[in-house]
Amino acid sequence: MTQIYNFSAGPAVLPQEVLAQARDELVNWHGSGMSVMEMSHRGKEFMSIAAEAEADLRELMAIPANYKVLFLQGGAHNQFSMVPMNLLRGKKTVDYVNTGIWSEKAIAEAARYCDVNIAASSEDRNFTYAPTQGSWKLNPDAAYVHYTSNETIGGVEIFWTPETGNVPLVVDMSSHILSRPFDVSKFGVIYAGAQKNIGPAGLTIVIVRDDLIGEPVSGTPTMLDYKTHADNDSMYNTPPTYAIYMAGLVFKWLKAKGGLAAMEKINILKAGLLYDYLDSTGFYYSPIAKENRSRMNVPFRMKNDALDATFLEESKNHGLLQLKGHKLVGGMRASIYNAMPIEGVESLVDFMKSFEKRYG
Ligand code: PMP
């Protein structure tokens, strides 16, 4: 059978070892006689699974004690509204940095609640780079500053942490959380949908500093108030139990691999293989500025885009799946999250070389 590599942007590839463990434990978790899917979220078995997942995530990301880790639902989209609802605290303006499609979505949602100042934008060059901190026009009275540290569709990653003084920094880390170490203490809120670098869809992780919890705008629904979830260990309502279990297995896998610093090293290698090849040919190219090329999502194009459909068809037949670029930008995109082995990237580059030989 052809070796399959899955380059989906999300829901995305999971570590083979994790899938195998989940398979082995599917119908009878640790001799309990139950599948994790069948357990009460308030029973001791599941409570231990959730507590261990949280402890492992705290260890991996070195999350300080004055931050809550929330296991929520509703995707990163729900955070687009939970963030302003919980962080406005009587203020009327917020700062957003616009680096692409996901920033724009977050901005549109925030604009329903307050005045959004676009502190910086890379729209002038079709979102192919990220504005440097020096060009951000921050308002010291803003309730918070929001940015998207990795634009999944555009393939633009910001490798430095913005300085925002006393104004809380909020980040959508959906597509590169756990790809490298981040200094959590620099952030007010970090949020991420799980379905890229954490686990299956259905779980959204929010890491929020204690002092930002508890003053939502009036009328905020109970379920959208961070305090509801912080006060109830994310068990106010039924949490996405199986997704939390799977995320917990991924956290253990990451720890066994040496943690986030080790992940970063291998992610640099993997992305380097692909970008070096893209830069070495006249057949393909990366549209993204070198200093902002995402290590997780690598969009690429061919000079002759009439070949796109053939490339996608042949790559699929070769076992290289889901390489189609997002419909809003076209071209191709290889998402190479933590769970993508280096052999997958090597296989992609080999295929690209042979395609170039045949059609170049
Ligand atoms: N932000 C980013 C950076 C994303 O990549 C995505 C999903 N592709 C979202 C937000 C939206 O996530 P969800 O579908 O989980 O709401």
C-alpha cells in the first residue's frame, strides 16, 4: 500500500502512535469496562483524564499559576466574540492587527461590540507579510490588542512576541500552538481550536490570565463568560470529553518527543526542506516574505497555474493528500503540523521534483 501523508490544514493529521493508542483503548479504557466516550464527565475516570491533560499542557507550555486553562467548545470562532465580551471592561476601543483572513474574521466579530482600531495591516501586499512591531499604531487606552500569530490560509507566521505595555495581548494561536515554546506570561489570552496541532475538532483551548476573568459586558450569556468555565474546571456543561482525552494523548506524545523546544527544532527542519526547495526552482514559488513564512502552513504556487489541477490529482494518487490551497487564495498548501513526520515532507519534495521534471 502507498504510504499516505495528510497535509490538511485542519482537521489535520494526528500522530500515528496516538491513533494506535486510542484504538487500543477505544472500547475499554484502562480496564474500566467503558469507552472514554461513554464516561460521565463527572466520574472519577474522566476527571482524572481531564486533570492530567491540563497538567501536561501546563507543563509543556510552562503556563504560570495565575493563568486558567479552559477546555471549551465553539471553535476559535466563538473566541472572536468571547474575547471582546470578556475583555472590554467598560472600554470602548480595541486594537487589532490585520494579517489576513483569520484576523479579518476576528475584527468583523469584535466590531459588533466596540470600535476596532486597525493598529497595522498587511493588506497593501495582499497579506503576504506581517507588519513589524514598529509600524503598529497602538492606542494606550485600548481594552486589548489582538493579533493572529499564524495565518493558516495565508501561511504568514509572526516569530516575535509583540510588546503592548499594560494593555493585555490577545492571540489567536490556532494553527501553531505547541509548534514551539511561547512565553505565556506575555499574553492576556491565548486561544486555539484543537483540530490542527492539538487533537480532533470540537475542543477549543483558552489560556487566560486570572485578572481578566469576571467582568463580562452586561448581557453576556452564561456560556460565553470565562468565569463560568474557570469556576467549574471547564465542566459547567458537558465538555467535549473524547476530544479532551485525545488532546491529552497528544500532550503525552509531545512530552515523550522532548517537549516544545524539540518540536521547534524538527519543525524548522521540516519547513526548511520545503522552503529551500521552493526557492531553488523557477517552477514553484512561495508568495510569502521570507521572515514571515509559516512553519506550519506552507502555501505554494506554480508559475503556470494551469497545472494546479494536474498537480493535485497526481499528488493524491501518490498518497499525498489534501494539498489544495484554501479556496480564497487558490494554489497549493502543505500543512506540516507537529504530527507530520519529516518523511512526509521529504516525500512531498520528491514528488514536486518529479512533477517539475515531467511538466517543467
Ligand atoms: N483562526 C485560525 C488562525 C484558524 O486557522 C481557524 C480555522 N481554520 C480559525 C480561527 C477558526 O477555527 P474554528 O473553525 O475552530 O472556529
